[in-house]
Amino acid sequence: MAPAKERLDAIASAVKMGSEEDAVYRCETALSEGISAREILDKGLSQGMHEAGELYERNEYFLPELLLASEAMHAGIQVVTPSLRREVQAEERETVVLGVVEGDVHEIGKNLVGVMLEAEGYRVIDLGYDVPAQRFLEEVKRSGAKVLALSTMMTTTIPAMQATVEMARLLDSQTRIIVGGAPLSSALAGEMGADGYEDNAARVPGLLRSLLG
Amino acid sequence: MSVYPRIAGRLIRPPQALTEKASGLFALHGKIGQLLPLERVLCAVFGHEPDRVPVTHYLLGAARRLTGISFEDFSRDPEMAAEAYMAANELIGGDVLYNVIDLSVEAADFGQEMVYPPKSTAHPDYRNPLIATPEDYERLEVFDPRKTPRMSMCIELGRILAKKARLRYPVLGFSFGPLGVLAMMRGAQRLFVDCLKHPEKVKTALEVITEVLVDYVRAQCDTGVDAMMLDTLFGSQSGVSRDLWVEMEGVYVRRITDEIRRCGALVTLHNCGTGPYFDLSIEYMDPVLISFACLPDDCRDMAELKEKYGKKTALAGFVPTDSLCIDSPRRIMDIAREQIRALAPGGGFVLAPGCEYPPNADLTNALAVVKAAETYGKYPIQ
């Protein structure tokens, strides 16, 4: 039997290389050898996604490679989830409500942010795309989320994002709001009243760490 | 009827070398008098200094507000769209006309279901993609773009604009690149993954799309448009890697640009991605002009951009669209002045937003872009 570290490194490598089948096989093997689901998630799957994110930041990976890595990570998560439920209480992690604002259907950036946050251990509630402001607010209230993350790729839906930020502020001043998307800038995000802005999905976990302390 | 004569039904254009020579004469004229927009743009495109920096505002969906038509009318009626575009140049200013409607025109005619929102640009119904599984890539079929609703509308729009523009404005036809068209039918996220997982299936679709687009640019060139603009968004760091772009778009788009040149029109390019691959774009498409929103992946600043690419292609850009949404006209003019100072000396520069003018933004900043070219863009640049 290989040492646990070797198994976990192999899982990380499978994720980084975007090999779904390999990730699944190696997660199953690791579980069968008694490695905990939590370790597989943190030191294998999340580590692999983290490494893929670093390559993306350095422009050595691009969207296709990053998306493939996220598919491999999700396939691995499917394998470990039943064991993980027994090991970990979901309440241990901060919750992020995530979605693309009403009127916009572009969700690649939002999906990558979700994957990066999951890899860092956040509980992500992904509401999808074309999400009305009220739906965001209901979910933040229901879940007690610490962070509301909004995305848009179109200039025409910036007003919908602004309205969502303003309504969220009126209803709850504690929730941190972050925004992202091609037509935005830190200046525009600040003008909207958002707490944070990031133009690179791989850096969003760092942004949340700084916002949540 | 465009300005170019026809012999036996075939449009006759001057060879590019002759146009290039004429642009030198325009430049001489520009030193003593005011040029027409067409002359001004040709001067800049061929690396001469015109009377002032040419400018375009990229008012597309925003132009419809000047004539009070709906987004849907703008998206479907070539006469109404042409009126809006002419109004944009007459009221706001600007040196170029184009027949761009939205990025879904080509996909819609392949059969992609569309959504026409009342307050936003038309787009595919992403809940119902035409290519739902990798197997569907093989189901695309070649068709005649002159006979399908949206592409024929754009062909007609080009024809109307070429007729209205006469010798005053240059008219640009437009087509999304093959990979972009495919993204509109599959969704960009699934397409990106398929490029790595099922490359041969993706290429099957790209072959069909390219064949249609070659015919589409041929049909547009035949209306008398002066140039074609291709949008190769994914040839940038916000799209796919350099190698993957060459494999999945470069080799296909080359056939399209070859056809544009064969038709006698000029090739121009738009890429509003982050870190566009200028060197590959020039290698595979050899455009006379690249319109961009961000610095190329191999340039650190505007000085390096001008130094590295200023002699290889004309540059058009790159007032940020988020600034157009929130900044004051004064700030817009300051941004434009900085870009003019860095990129306009020696010619080869057209001032423009980095991408489409935000359709619902205040139009005052479009006026500021034009005003900046008129105020700070007079040659010699101060």
C-alpha cells in the first residue's frame, strides 16, 4: 500500500491534469485504504484545484484546462461526499450565495468562482444565472450566508447588479458583497457599494479571506 | 448600389496597393484641409497621418435610442438599423459605419433558438442550446446565408449602408469567428471542455461553420462594404491557450480572411478579450487593423504596443467600457488623450471604445470620445 501522501498527491495531480476518470479511481482507492474523506478533499481534490488555479493565474492554464480540472474535482467530490457527510458538519464552513444577476446568462466566471471557493472549503449555494434580486436575498436570509457573490458579463445588466447590491444593503448590512465580470472594475464595484471586486476567479478565495478576516 | 462599379454583375474594386497609394495622397491633402471620414480612416489604416485621428463610438444597440426603435426592431429590420447607424454618425459624430447587430446572428441561422429581450441585446436561449451533446456537433449543415433570416438581414444592412455612405464613410461588414459562433450554439463553457475532450467532433462543426462564414463574407463583400471585421474573442488569455486557438480557430479563420482579400475588401479584426494574441492574429489573418480592449499578451504598456505592432497593423481602441458607464465626459477625454498621445503619432490609430458602447449607458460619453479625437487628435499630435 502506498503512503497516504503519495495517494493524495496522485489525486491532486489527476485534478490538475483534468482527468476525471483518474480522479474518481484514485479517490475510491484512497477511501478503500482508509484515508479520510476530509483529507482527500483538502489535500487531494482541493489541492489539485488550487494548483490548477495557480497555473491559471500564471497564464499557463486557460479556461478550458481550468474547467476540465473543475470537472475532475467535482467527479472526485461525488465519490467522497457520502463519507464526508459522516465526517463533517456542513455548519463548520462559511456559506457563500453565488449567482449571475437577472438578465444575464453567462456563467463560466461564476462557475469557476464556485469551484475555487468549494476547493477552499466554503459551502457554496449556486443559484445559477438570470437570478432576480429577490431570489438572492431570500437565499442569503434562509442560509445565513456571510457572503453574496454576484456576477455579470454584460453592461446591460449592470443596473440589475446595482439594484441587487442596494437591496441587499438595505435588508442586511452584515453580509459581505463581492462582484465580478468583464464589464466591471474596482471603481465600478465601489460605486455600486460592493465590498470587493476581483477579475480573476483563482484570486476570489483570497479576497474572501481578507474580507472575512 | 455601392460606390464600386459592376461589370457583368461583378463588383470591381481597386487593388489594395492602389488604395494604399491613394491613402498617401489623402495624407498630403490632410495637411492643408479637412478629410472625409473615408479618407481619414484609409490614411490611418495604411500608416499615414491624416488631418486628425479617426474615431468611432461603437454605438450598436445604443444607436437605436437615437431613432427611438426597440431592440427587436434594431435586431430584425435592416432599414431601421441603418437609420439608427446613420443617425449615430450624424448626431454623435464618428468616421466609420458597420453592420454589426449582435454576436448571435450566425448561430441563429444555424438553428439556435434566440431570446429578444426588450431592454438588452438579443442572445441565444442558453437553456436550449442547439448543440446539446458532443454528438450534435456532427449535425450542423451548410446553408446559403443569403436565404436565412438574420444573416440575410445583415447582408442587406451592409448593402443599405454602403449605398448611404457613398464616398463619405467606410463601411465595415462583420462576422463572429468560427469558434465564437460555435460557442453561441453550445455555450462557451461546454465548448471549452469539448475542445479538450472531443476535439475531432468540434472540428467537424468548425469545418461546416467556416464554409458558411466564407460564403457569408463573400455575400457581404458583394454588397460593396469596404472592409470586413472578424471577431476572434477567444484568441486571447480570456479564451483558450495560444496553441489551442491556432488549432481550433486560427486555421479556420485564415480561410475566411483569404476570401475577404480575394473579394478585394480589407480585413480588420476585433478582439475585446484580456491579453489578445496579436502576433498569432497577424500570422493567421494579417489584418490591416486590430480593434482591442486590452493590451496584447506580449506587451506591458502602450509604448511597447506601438513599438511592436504599430508598423504591422493599425490599432483601434481602447477607451474602457466600464469608464463609459460611470466616468465623467472630462475623464473620458483624459483617457482618450493619453491613448492618442501614445498610439497616434505616425498614424495607424483609430480612437474607439474597447468594445461595443454600453447599450443603455448615457450617450454623453460617446460624444466625449468623438470630441477627444477632434480636440487632441489633430496632427501633428501635441
